[in-house]
Amino acid sequence: LKSPARPCVFVLGGAKIADAFMMMDKVLKDGTADVVLTGGLVANIVAVAKDIDIGKASEDFIYKKNFGECIDTAREILDAYSDKILVPEDFAYVEDDVRHEVSVGEIPQDKLLIDIGGKTIAKYEQIIRDAGTVFINGPMGVFEKEPSAAGTKAIWEAAADTKGFSVVGGGDSVSAANLFGVSKRIGYIC
């Protein structure tokens, strides 16, 4: 499935953290993935592992859900493959049903990050459109609600538009593909 001229891209997000980090480690270790794009809770954990301040609310959420040990796992993976793992450069939070985007370094301490931001969306879209193969497992944010659906919707549409082969797997990922009407344009859904 991997094209020598066009990269194999893994998009890992969502809240099924153990699966995401196990997959990330495996596909980077065996050379299947050329690059991993992170979103959702996966991105938040990788950001903390890279010593990026994601705000107290988002960091507290990681520990409240007992995902603190995943930060150490993320650090180990980053130590070996940091040049192949992309973390969002901006994020979004929702306040009073309004989406707000903030760059890394400007994240409010009291806001829960629930999507990737517009700069990251644009960067990820280009990488996906140029890919030879795209594997998606896990949404970029809380896609079920309109103010926090932008990241997932844009990334799924990019996967549907890529000239490469696209695969979407996992319950929430398939639900998002159906919600955004791209299922029939994805190469394989599992």
C-alpha cells in the first residue's frame, strides 16, 4: 500500500488512547507510517509529553480519565520518532456554543480543548491530499457537536478527496464518515 513517492499517513485521534499509542508505536517502529498526525485526546497527551502547555482544564481532564501514564508512553515514542509525529499548532475550545481557536502558547488555562484549530486543519489537509495512503483512527475532536466538528469534518473530507488510498477504521471514525457523508468516497471502511 505504501508508495515510495507519496507518504503513508496515519491520523490518530479520539479518546481510545491505549489503542492509539500502541498503533503509533507499531507503525513507526516497523516503518509503515511516514508521518502521524495527532488530534483529539491523543494530540493533547502528545502535546503534554512535548512540554506544551495545553491549559489546566485539558491537563486535568487527562489525569481525571486516568490517562496520565500515557504521557510517559508518548514521551518514549517521541524520543524515538519525534520528527514523524505532528502535534497541532492550534486548538479550539467552545464557550457559550461559540468556537474559539487559539495557538499553542496562548491556550487559556480554564478552557477544555475539544478540536484542532484552523492552521492545523489546513496543514493536515495538505499532507493527507498528498499522501499515497491514509489510515484514520479516531476523530480530531468532539465531532458530534457543530462548534467542535470542524477538524474531524475537514480531515475526513481530505481523506475522501485524496488521490491515494484511504482507510477509516473504528466506531467513532466510521460514525463521523457517515455523519459527514464521505463514506462512499473512502477507499475502505472497517
